[in-house]
Amino acid sequence: MMKTHSEATAPVSIPSTGSASAGFTPTNSSSFSISWQSPPVTFTGAMGSPSNSQGFGDQRAQTIAVISSPPRATAALSRKVRGEGKKCRKVYGMENRDMWCTACRWKKACQRFTD
DNA sequence: AATGCCGGGGA
DNA sequence: TCCCCGGCATT
């Protein structure tokens, strides 16, 4: 029997134009904190406009809101369920079951993130 | 509802 | 042996 598997998405998929792993210059004023760990990192922000001359009396460059899509509002209480254990299933998702560890695939004790 | 896993089952 | 789901425990 054929398994309805969608083999397509490669394991490595870092959407970054021009490579440069680090890409983002750390020595930037606006430090971005990639904390919302989520498989599809959807960044919807406007970056660029480096030159900003022109004397600005008092312009408050308030935080560059880089909201993407944080389903977890309460950070401290993000833990969806079962406080411990971010195993293949939660990390990859059911849509990518092909990437889980063998154990998780067969619903056994995870062997990758044995926490 | 969802994850995580044992037990049990199919090819 | 390799592969997976039912159902339970847990949150």
C-alpha cells in the first residue's frame, strides 16, 4: 500500500536571501529576538532604510514592532501541555511526520529528545 | 483537544 | 523484523 506521504519539504530550509548564515548583523541597534520558536518562521517586517540623516528634533524610534504571529500570548505560560518534552511531534508537526525519529513515528518513547 | 507512550496488531 | 494504530495517561 502506498503511504500518503508528502515528500517534498527538505529538512534544511532557511529562507534567507544571499545566504550569509548570520545574515542579520548582530551589531544592530534593533536586536531581534527569535524566540517564538515555530517551524514556519514568518517574518513580516520592513527592514532596510539604513541612512536616516536629516535632523530630527525629537523623534522616538519606538520599538520596531516585528510581530509575526505569536499564538502564544502568555509567554510564561506558553507550555501547551505536558510542560516537559518538546519532541519530534511538537517540533516538526504531524505534517512532517516523515521527519520524526523512528520511535516517535511508531508512537514509542522518543529516542531523539529523550528528556 | 493534543501530546506522549505502552500494548497490541498487520505485512 | 519492520511498520503502525487503539487507547490510555496526562495536561
